[in-house]
Amino acid sequence: MPSERSARFEHREELELRRELLIEPLPELGLVAMDGPNDPAPSLVVEDGRVVELDGRREQDWDALDWFVARYGIDPEAAAEASALSDDELARMLVDVDVPRERLVRLSRGLSPARLARVVGLLDPVELMFALKKLRARRAPANQAHVTNLKENPALLAADAAEAAARGFAEIETTVGVSRYAPLNALAILIGSQTGRPGVLTQCAVEERLNLRLAYQGLVTYAETLSVYGTETVFVDGDDTPWSKAFLASAYASRGVKVRFTSGGGSEALMGESEGKSMLYLEARCLSLVRAAGSQGVQNGSISCVALVLSVPGGTREILAENVLAAWLDLEVASGNDAIASHSQIRKTAKLMGQFLPGTDFVTSGYSLMPRYDNMFGGGNYDADDLEEWLTIQRDWQVDAGIEPVDEPTLLAVRERAARAAQAVWEAFGFPPITDEEVELAVRCQDSRDLPDRDRAADVLAADRMLAEQLSGLDVARALADRGFGDVAEAIFAMQKQRVAADYLQTSAIVGPDGVVVSAVNDPNRYAGPGTGYALEGERWQRLQRLPYTVDARLLGAPEGATKVVEELHVSNMGNEPDEVVVAVGPAFGDALTETINGLPHDAVLAAILDGIREEGGTPRVVRIRRSSDVAFIGHDGALLSGSGVAVGLQSKGTALIHRADLQPLDNLELFGMAPSLTLESYRQIGRNAAGYALGRAVAPVPTVLDNYARAKLIVRTTLLHARETAEVDRLAPPVDLAPVAVGV
Amino acid sequence: MLDANRDYPLGTRRPDLLSSPTGRPFQELALGDDVDRADLRATPETLRLQAEVARGASRPQLADNLVRAAELASIPDDTILEIYTALRPRRSTAAELEAWATRLEELGAPSNAAFVREAAAVYAERGILAV
């Protein structure tokens, strides 16, 4: 061993967490979560009905962001109301169930960015979660999926989009490796999503010009690519201004596209122009601007810079505070959790709980429906491998985080239908065919490596044709209707009609499977304490708790058709022979129960113990103890009957001990509590040792294996098996001698 | 006057108020041979109704955005993208932005025109006009 180092410290350095850098705050570079030393003191001065000072700066010193927020984002009347309240009072109102959300939203219109940041900064993590629950715009939370694959295979995109839709995701986002693919990828997830569940909104994250064209052709219904930043320098370096972004938002809305902006802590520091301000303050500027621009919502909570924010103290708390701010400003919140936050599973899930437990409009801005290999958004914080974890955690907390369990046959059917629908549209449009083999592999594969390569040159030509010929959502619907996919055709047509009504442009809008838009307008969050607001209960709770891999407890422990392996002879008497070793079994042994917890048949276990006893020179007698299911009493009662005073006690689940009559019941010679790790050889050795004790020999204890996970793995089975055994207990019944039933009889 | 609580979603509760850009009533839009892609867009009137809904739900900025959207609904894609580009930093002189504002007024988009003028004034202050 190295002389100077602790082996434990060295070992920990190799673990996942340490693959990331944790740093001391460096405020001058913007690497500070909140309350940065350079953040301005809040101020908001209104003269003659207009803002003239914002966070310590007079008009003549404003940058473009100040101008924009002051001009469009501040309500002078609300400012007057808010100025009468202290920071502490505002902070307490955020967590006061008796202060309605509407009042807080109104007050938020009168607060400067620095004041917003300061007030949420007063909340601790639990208060932030509570505020988020209270301030969320839509009553019920939802979730967004990411669907991509490295081969940009349309059948697989369609199948994955269908699965995402069937699992309850309200929005599905795709993107491209090669931007020319965008029309095809948008088409594939449009078909897939509407096959899986009508009403799901879809988007394809590409450059704005292309995105607008896709929107115009009715191939996508939302966009969240409008990034904003908290300093003017970064904003302008990003080749935009608040006005250009706001104009773009209006342009999307004019084409019937739902829009949310994107912002998040750490982006300014990453781009080297944080002005030495804290992440939360700069995000407060972004969010003030987002609302001023008239966006219905935002995806925020650091998003792609999450690992940078987590490098500084308070990073996880800062990200949650960002989400709370967005909700306070009455914005729809898609709360990140899409980019990989940490190598550490523990740490990234600890961060997730901040959004998962309170619930946000979209708990993630993109849950990777596919395995990480196929995620083209930079990995995916949670992916196909984690689906059952997510579903189980929802079940554990009784929390709806927007993903539904669906059984395998149902999903296979949905995936196949979507891939077939895509195949039909590709054929109708004269695109490079999707083969039957591709369909079959897309339905069942692990990832796109299992699929054949497509002719990419031909595919991008097809994509170009889609734009050139302006093939639209209507054309897609018609093609599907002509080829026997009438329901999918109707669903896609219904999405085109949604564009006519434009209801989904309102805050936090999603579309139900019945085609009815649900938003903060017609289904607002009115949480006002226990018993109000959204709760996971009733039919939905039943649905989210019935996971495909939950088991019927009543079927555990007693295999169908098992026959008993012992027969009862007569009431037991005291033994006289000094070499007699009693094997005392539990009330259900070999009868109501016929195997141990790790599946060893009772007859084999019994035979092994009897063989062991005989090998060592003892004479076995099998006795059933009926008055107790406790292994200590089973063993001790057996010992009291045993001619040698020594007995093996054996519960039906396999737990065993060696007991002696002169010991207290709860004492013993050897205890084998780890029934799952016992083998037939262990039972034989237990028999040998018992005989050894009976004959007064020196005995080496039976070696036992320690399995630290045995309890977690088997505690349910243990409980059920023990309950079954206990059900056979008859407190007044005397022990009976047993004889093994011969195998095959 | 719309009542956001009573009339929204318009598609389900007030389809009588909605029509396609070609004048077809919303309720008659169905997947058949006679429907056209041009039918499947929001009209400026519909976007104004949605602006009213937003205003009724106490969301004035979203309402203003939807008013701008209503004005842009009948303006061609290319023009919209040209204006967007013109609004990007250091793309336009003050005169060029003023020309876009005038053009927007001519196209029946007064809110957007005012928006561009406000941008131009700040761009001048902040030195992000084209030189």
C-alpha cells in the first residue's frame, strides 16, 4: 500500500462524482450562483407613469435589455404596490397558501430583475419547491420527450415518437445531425406522435428560417429555440437583440406555432461576458425580458450549462430558484433536466427532485425516449434506461412527473403502427422506401445500430423535395387516409385544425387526446394548500402505480400445483436416544409452502439436512412445530423434543438455526438468517454440525455468505412467505412427527 | 367582447367565431378533397381573438405579442425573415429600420411598425445600428 495516502480517499477519487470539477466561486467571471458581490442593488423608479431607473441605473446608462424590460415589462401600478412591501414580506407571500397566485403574478409585474432575484434568494430549497408548486401556471404537470437517432432513420423516429406519445409526453422535440434532414425528421415524428396519441405537440430544433418553413407547412407545432441572455454583450454576440427575438416570437405565432424562449444560468459566464454578475441575477434579467417580449413561456433552469452551475456552491438551489422566478413571472416553465447534469446518478437525481416533486409545466425540457447512444441533444440526462426508475420514483412519491407506464405488447403494437404509417407516407411521396426489415427492426431494436444504413444522399434529396414541393401536414394526412391509416390521418388533420384555432398559443398549452387544448387559461393552477390544486389521485394514480413489472403478491410463495412433500404421522413425543437430532420445521413446511425463498424445493432441503445428520453419525427425526412460525421457537421446541437436546429449526422460507434445549429460546448455537444465500450444501453442513453438537464434538461454524442487498431484494418475498407460514400457526396444536413423502409418489 | 373564462378554448367553445383564411367556417374544416392547405392557418382575426383571451387572462405582453402576430399573419415568409434579419444587431441603419417601419404600416402592421421604431431608437443609443 502507498505509504502517505488513505486508500479510501484514493478510491473515492475514482468514483463518478470526481469526474467533475467543483470550484470556489469566482464572481468576476460570473461563477457565483446567487448574491454576487457585483449584482446591483434593486431599485425601480417610476416618474410620470414610466420607468426611469432600474436596478441602480438611470435611463441614460441603460443597455438594450434594461430598455426592453423597462419599456414592455414593468407595470407602474404594480411597481407602486410592490414597493410598499419588504423583501421579507414578498418572500413570505411566495410560500403563503393564503396569498393567491394571481396576486403574486401581479406583484411580479412591479419588480426589477435584481429585486426578483433577491426575493427568491431568501427561500430555502424546500420553500423554493413549495413556491414552484404554488406558482406553476398550468394545474397539472406534464413532460417533454426528445426523439432522435444517429442514423436519422425515419421508421425508428416514428416508432420512438409513437412510444413517447403513448407514454404520455405532451410534447416531442427532435433535431438533426445534418440540417437538410429537418423536413424528414419533423415528418417522422409528426406521424409517430399522432399515431401514439393524438394531440401531442412536436418541434424540430433547427435554424429559425428552416424552422419557420416547417411550421408554415404544418409539420411542427411549437418551437423553443429562441435563446436569450442576461447581458447585452452576449445577446449581441448571439446575433440578436431583445427586439429581434420578440419579433421572431410574433412571427412564429403568426404561423400558428407555440413558442417558448430559452434561457438559463451559466450561459453568460460560459460565453465570457457575465459582467461579474451572479447567475441568478442574470437569469432574472432574461426572464423579465422573456415576459416583456410576450412569450407564453420559457425553458429554463440552466439547460445546457447545468454542469457549470453545479460546479459552484448553491448551484442546484440556484437552478430551482430560476424555475421559481419563471413561474412567478407567469411563464410556462419547461424546467431543464435534459442535459447531463452530472456523472453521479445520486447528484443528478438530487437536483431533479427540485422540479420533480413540485411539478412543473414540463418536468424536463426533453426526456430521452431512446438510449443515450441515439440522443443527438448531447446525451440526455435521463433516457430509455431510466424509464422504469422514473416510473418507480413517481410511484414512490405519489407524484405525477408526466410519464405513464405502458406494457410491452401495447408499445410494440404502437411502435409498429407508427413505423408502418411512416412507411406508407414515404411510399406515397415517392421517397426512398422504408423497408419491411427497417420497420421490424425499428419496432424492437435497442438503438439505431441495429438498423441497416439508409441511402443518405437519396434521403436528403427527398428532404429537399419536401421543401421545394411544400408538402404539408394536409398532404401527409391525405396520404395516410388513402393507405388505411384513417385514424392517424384524422389526428394529423386535427393538428392542422389546431393551427386555425390557435388556442395552443396561450400560456402552458398542451392538447389532450380528445383535441381539447388545456392551458393556464382554462385549467389554471389554483393551489391554495392541502386538498387544493393538482393531486395525483383517483384513476390517474391507479394508472401510474400499476407498473408492468409490479407483481401480484398473492401469487408469491405458493407455486401453482405444488404437492406436499411431508406427511404428518402422530403427535410428537420426547426422544430418548442421545444421538437423536430433531429437525423441526415450520407450520407450512412442505405443505402450504413447498420451496425456500431462493427456490430450493423443501424435499431437497430436508433431504440435505437429514443426510448431513446421518453422515456425522446422528439419527434424525422430523417434527413439525405448529404453535409458532418464529424460527427461534421452532428450533427450541424441537430441541426440547430431541433425545440429544439438539435440533435444527427450519422455517419454510429457508431460515435455519441450530438450537439446544438448555438455551433460552432466543439464543442459539448457530443462526443462518441469510436464507437466500443458503445452498443445499449449506443445509447438509447444518445437519452435520447439528449432529456434531449432539455427539459432543468440536464443531466449526458453517461459513455464511454476507449479501448486503438480500434484504432490499427479498424483504417483500420474506414478508409474504412469513405471512403464509404464520397463517398456518395453530397456537394450541402440539408438535407432530413427519415423514418425507417419497419423491414421485 | 370575449370572456376568457367562458369562451376559451375557442376551437371547442366558440368555433362559430373562427374561420379559415379562405373564409371557410372552422366547423366545416374536414379531411376531404375540397380542403386546401391555405385553409389550415390562423387568420389575423383569430389571432386578435387569442390576443383578447390573453388580455382577459391578465397577460398584456402575451396579448401584445399576439396582436403583432395577427398583423404578421398575412405578410409573406420572406418579408418576415427580411425584417427579422434587419432587426438583428448592426444589420440596419436608422434609415433602413425606419423604411421597414413605414413598410409595416403600409402592410397594415402598425404595432410592428412602432416596435421597429422603438428598436431603432434603442439601437442608436446602444451603438448596434449598422455603420
